[in-house]
Amino acid sequence: MSTNNHRLWSRDELIIAFNLYCKIPFGQIDQRNSAVIALPNVLGRTPASLAWKLANFARLDPALQKRGIKGASHGSKGELEVWEAFNNNWDSLAFESEQLLADLTHQSVEEMNGLNEEELPKEGLDRERLVSVRVNQRFFRSTVLTSYSSQCCITGLAIPSLLTASHIAPWAKDQTIG
């Protein structure tokens, strides 16, 4: 796919970029990051333009602002609209952005995330294993680990394979919680 950095970013492209923003720590927003290199190939952008777009999202992030990090000094109205639509609506972001990315890569969301479609129920947001697991849990876990530098926010344990991303209120009791 050819790149054209002079065209405006579409809403769909911004949603996909915001998905990546939520999955990588601010310090790794760099055009040399493998995730920042791979995604532009799908979007028809350059790694530098995607890294800049991610820095534009960072300017809106109150968690970074609390740490004295400002992100890019300017941005677009589209970034603000996507931020406002999804920042407190993680399930919608996970569903919509993963579906958009799957469509662009001509895969199913399940294929893209390494899920065996035969094991999934035909309806609902859960699939059964030994425990009920949210289909969007991978996105949620990635976002939480990124927010806390891959450490437990309570104990400081820094072994990601031992960490579980959990909601303050159990999702099984209140599915409106992101």
C-alpha cells in the first residue's frame, strides 16, 4: 500500500491508532518501535506519521499530564473526538477498533488475536474454558499493563505472566463497566 502523508486521517484510522496508543507505553511511542512500524503498512502511512499521531493522543491523556508529560503540542479535532468517544468506553473501543483492523487486514478478529473460532460460542461476549473469559479481555489486559508499566499497581510485581488485569467492580456483576 502506498503512503500519502498529506491526506487527512480518517475517523477509522484514528480509532485504529488510538487502539495502539492504549496498548503501548508513552515512552515506546517511537517510529522504530515494531508495533509502530507494522501498523502504518496497513493504514498506508509511515511509522513517523503514526508515531506523531500517537503523540497527539498523548496530549489529551490526563494520566500523562499528572506525570508532567505533555505529548505533542498540537493536534486535530478528529483526535479529540475519538478520545472523547472512547477514553471511558474501553469495550466499544476494543470492539470497534479491532473490527476495523481485522477488516483492513482481511482477517477475522478471532484470527487476528489468535483465538480458535471453533471454541467460541456463536453469540455473546463470553466463551467457556475453565472460567468465563471476556473476548475483549486481551485488549483490556494490554491497556492496564501499559498504564502501570507492566507492574502490579498494588504490589509492584513486574512479571507480566503472573499479573491479571481486573476490574474494580466485577464485570460479571456489572457489564457496563469498561
